[in-house]
Amino acid sequence: MTVKIIESNKTCTGCFACYNTCPKSAIKMELIDGFYKPVISQTACVSCGMCVSVCPQNSDVRITNYQTKAYACKNNDNAVRVKSSSGGVFTVLSESVLSEGGVVYGVAFDKQFLTHHIRVDSMIDMVKLRRSKYLQSYVGDVFKNIKRDMTEGRKVLFSGTPCQCAGLNAYLEGNRENLIIVEVLCHGVPSPVIWKNYLDYRVKKSKNSSRVENCMFRTKDACRSASWNNSYMYIKLDSEDYIVNSDSDPFMMLFARSDIILNDSCYECRYRELVNRGFADISLCDFWNIDRIAPSFNDGGGISLMMIHSQSGENLAEECIKTMAVAEVEPQRALLLNSSSHQPKQINQNSKVRSSLIRFPAKFGRIYFTYLPVIYGRKVIDKIKKILKRQ
């Protein structure tokens, strides 16, 4: 009989812990309703239960007694900070690990501009991991590869969403020697299927374009008016550039303003509420509202909030602080000013609208992408509902 990993696919985060753990390779991660979920082969499964045991959603959230420390940070190299989404701290952490002969695992675009976790061992390749990428990433065999690197004595830095970090910690059974886990506090993960449909929409909307050549969700240098607090969505097509304020871009509206294209598990996230996060050594996020704590520190170029949760994290941070401007802040107050770190997203009340887009993105995506920029709010939702009724 095939094992049931989790009670409902709606609570699955798609962390890939079960996929990496299965001794029979009986689990494949497939896109179901727009997100990566495990599918178990009935013929290959031997009902060992390892996938059930490793799933972080089936366990208590691990916490630590380490006294969390928090810092406002910005990279001293402004050229790096411009090419980063916030303060350029991830680059500094990665440089330190790579300089010791270590490896870094993080998220990069593939040729289709979908996101995958990849392994890099040089600064030349590390630049692929810069900038926020607001999609659920395909982790693949990364947990296995991290374990191999750790066994060989190499220092490893892994970055991912809190649920991915929890998955890695569960897979390693808490063995963190030679490993630094850096969680990127998130707003939730949007569907890669909807993103792919959006890119197709942008190409079709451009009369002379046939493909996407580059894209950035939040760029500070796409135009003169762009900045950390006023970032732009940038999609480079083969014949023209699409540059729109992130607040006005249809995909970013669906993601950050309406919250209707997130994974089901994001609406009841178990990993937002803790300061002492036992599955990460360091947490990173934009330091929004820093003016309410340290206004003189904000120069407008991008500030990161870095929180330290372990001695290993502190050791790395102490080395990296030498190449950054930093200001220590009170952790709880900093968290309260950054809602993504402690407030699970509320399921959007327009659940039928969300369901139509998540389940049938090719059919209904164009409607959303077209009408959302026109007007945002109750009127546009009503208009979309009327259109859906005619389908």
C-alpha cells in the first residue's frame, strides 16, 4: 500500500525533503494546481515511512535557546548593492564561504526563466543567485548534494525560504556541521505555472518579440526613477524592454497586493512566528520601515535586516560585518516592522477568482493580466467575476 506523506496536499510546502529522502526514488515532484507536490509511485514504494518521518509539516517546529541578534546592514560596495534587491548582504556571506573553498546553494533562473536551486563554487557563478526571485523553486537533488559536500568536509551555505530550510534541516536530522542555513523571509511563494503564463503573455502582447532574454522582479537600476523603495519589474524581450513600477505590474499585483497566487501552505505558514528559528543560522529580508528605528542609517540604496540564530551564524556574520555598514537593532521590534516575518497571509476572500487562476492559468491568466493594471480593488474583481461567468 502506498504511503500518504501528509494529510492534504494543501499543507505541503513543496520543500523536497521527502523527494531527497526516499531510498527507492519512488517520489517525483510534479506541478499540481500550479505548485510542486510529491507524487508517489505505487509500484516503487515499499511503505518504509521515511517520507512521512522527514516531512517538517508532520513535526514540531524546532526552536533554539540562542539569543537572537539583529542588524541593519548594507554592503559597502555600492555597485554590488545596486545589483541586489536590498542591502547586498547575501553576496558578502557567499563571498566569505567561497573564499574558504566552500560552496553555495541558492536560487537561479533556468533558460525558461523558471527557478531552480543550483550549486556554485565561484564568485563568477554566484551572481546568478543575486536578486529576489518570487517563485517556488525546484530543489531537485540539492539536499543529497549538500550532504555529500558536508561529508567531504566542504563548508556549505544554503539559502532558501523558511519551509525549504526546515526541509533541509529535517533531511539532515539536525546534523549541521560545516553547514550554514540562510533563510530568506518571504511574502509567500507564487506559482511558477502562472509566472510562465505571464511571460508568454508579455511576449504575445509585444508585436515584434518572440522570446524573453532576461527578467528581474525588483530592479533598482532599470530607469532613473528606480530605487530600493521604488523598484521596477524588468523583462527584457528580444525586441523591446518591459519596464514597469513593481506596484503596477500585473504579476506583482497578484503576488504582493492581492495574495491570490501563493501556495496553499503559505496561508497557514508554520515558520513565520518564531524569532529563535532552530532550522536556520541566519535570516535575511528587506529592512522595511527602518526609518522608525534608525532613520540616519537609511540612504535609500537598500537595507537588509540580518538576524543571527546560532553560534555558527554569528561566526560567519562577525567575519562579514567587516565589509558592511551595520547597526544593531532590537530583534522583536525589527520583526514587528516586517510583516512577512511573523504574519501568515490571509486567504483572499475572492476564493473562486483564485481557484480559476491557479487551476486554469492558461485560460484565465490573460484576463487577470489585462485588467489588473487598469484598476485595482473591488471593481476589478467584480469585472473579472462577470467575465468568468460568461466562460
